[in-house]
Amino acid sequence: MTEKIIKNDYAFSIFQKAINIITGVITVSVINRFLGVSLKGEYEYIINIVNILSIILGFGLYASYPYMKRKKTDQQIEKYLNVFAFQTMIYMIIAITLSLYAQSKLIFLSLMLIITQILNTQFQNVGIVEFIRYRQILQIITYFLDMVFTILVYILLPPNVNALLIILIIKNIIYVIAYLIKCKYIPNPFKIEKEFICFLIKYGFIAMLTTLLMEFNYRIDVIILKQYVPYAEIGLYSVGSKLAQYIWLIPDAFKEVIFSRTAKSDVIDEIKAVLRINIFITFFMILFIAIFGKIIIRILYGVEYINSYSVTVMIFLGIPSMVMYKIISPLYTANGRQKICFNILTISALSNVILNYIFIPTFGKMGAAASSVVSYTFCGMILYIDFLRKYNIKWKECLIIKKSDIIKFINIIKKKQQ
């Protein structure tokens, strides 16, 4: 049984995400209890800023990797790693200079987190294409280490944000070192081609904006909330958003396999089946959190977080649409049609920002949750409609699960490799 799980893409991806959900939920639970509601809000605000800046400054240099894989580019890994190293070197020089000028530990740690997060994201996207199994095993290890480090901080230190930022930096560094070992190549930041960098920037710009817009859909609410409510309210709101992110790990388990498959060819029937299964799972999870959400929040985070229940249920209503986007978008990226995703996300993100500024002043965190649900629904449904039209698919083919889906899925899991 163990051998079958390890050798099957979907089985191992689901196993990996299950472990990540368990360790991740424990980690967040410890963080919430360690910081308390107010400091948790401050921490989430910083993390959101870091995530947005890391996307912008990353320039999406990794985005063309699946496309170039289809083109069978010579020495592809080496060329990309050299560019990544060059970018990191430049940013390290800038970060050290700014830190010496500002003389702030928080600014220094935030800059280091941005740089290591950019590099980690780049290696993660190479890993999805080149060695998906290694990447999945590495994620299990790093999620576990993240949990252990967080528990140690909780036991040994008084509440503070800096310690948690250091843990994230260490986690990113572990990823990078492990990927370098796997690649068996030491990047040379001075061995780069001007034409290649120009291509990466040109191709990656739309991908960067697309990722940024998606991040806005996930994160902009926290930044706008900061303008109207205290950190404690952000801390409560983060409970719902974090739980939703861990539920998103379920479709991510399928998405990563789809991403790897679409780097080689279109897999329309597989995408349809994966959509049906994930929509079914998602609706089950919404029902589960609606019934048992208060109990779960109280057990995991404590009584002071119980007021986050309504926000959590509201945010969960937007998950099905984002599941659609997550499963379908890799196909568009692999086919060089990321502009469609970009246009959809642009409208979605703009609507999210506008709705947040309309609803948050009156309804606070519930207004932010409602805005997110509307933008998620628009984003997922428009891409889904385009997908149906492009590939001549009836809308029911991807939404209503069949008995044959369950049987087929079980058979896939039982096989060593699909």
C-alpha cells in the first residue's frame, strides 16, 4: 500500500496535502494562542504586505518554465537558476543597505522574508514540473519543521512577531537548499544571457500581474481592514481566511498534478473529473464548518476567537468558485493563454477593492468577507464559462459528481502511476 501511494501522483499529492493540513492547522492554532487576537492581527497584516511585495518583486520569472519545458530547451534548469541567483544577489545588496539605514529588526526580517519567499516560489514552480514527488516530500518535512519550531517558540519565548518571521525565513531557506541539492547545480549569477532575461520578464509580467491580482483577491481585504478596524478585528478575520486557505490545499493537491500534466499535454477529461470530485468535497466542507465551526474554533484557537465563526462561514461560501479557478488555470498557463486569467482576475480584484471600501466601513470584517465571496465567485465562474466554451463542454459535466467518478478515483489511487 505504501509503495502504491508513493508511486501514484494523485494518491501521494492527496496524502501530502492531508499531512500539510494537519500540521498547518496545528501551527496556526499555536500561533493564535501565542500571539493573542491583537498581535495576530498585526502579524497577518505584515505577512500580507510581504506576500504582495514578494510577488511584485519576483517579476514572475518562473512563469515560463512549463512553456519552455514543452519547447525542450537545452540546459533549462541551469539557465533559470542562474537568473534566480542574479536576482537574489541584487535584492540582498538592496536589503542590507536599507536595513543599515532604517536600523529596524522588523524591517530587516521583513526584507529577508521577501527575498527568501521569492526564491522559494521560484524553486517551487520548477519543482512542480521537474520533480513533483521530491517537492511533495519536501513540503511534508518543512511543514512539520514549521510546526515544531512554532511550538518551541510558544513554549520558550514571550509573544512577539519577530520570532515567527524568523521561522518563515528558515523554512524558505530549507526549501532553497534542498532544491539546489536535488538540481545538482550551483547557480552562477554572472552566467546569464540578456536575451533570456528579457524573455523571462516579458513572459512573466502577465503571470506576475495575474498572481498579484489573485493575491489581492486573497489579501487586499486585510490591508483595507487595517484602515478601519483595530488589529484585534483583523485577528478574528484571519481565522476564517486561514481555515479557507487550508481547505484550498485539497484542490491544490489535484492542481499540482494537473500543472505537471499540462506541461506535457492537455488533459481535459482528467480536469473535468477532478472538478467534479473537488466541488463535491468543497460543498461537504462548507456544510461541516457551518455545523461544527464554533466547536472547531473554540478547540483550536480558544474562546477569544469564537466571534470569528460568522466570518469563517461567510468566507467558505466563496471556496467552490476558487476551486474552479485553481483546477482550470494551469491548463491556460501551459497553453500560453494566461492573458485570459489576467483579464478575469483584473475585474475580480477591482471589484473586490471597490466592494471592500463600500462594505468595510459599515460592516467591518463581515463586509470584507462578503466582498471576498463576490470576487471569488466572479473569478471562478467566468473562467469556468470560458473553459466550457473553449472545449465544447456542457456545464453539468464538471459539477455533478457521478458514482463512476468515485470508482474511477479509487482505481486511480490504487494504481502505481496514472
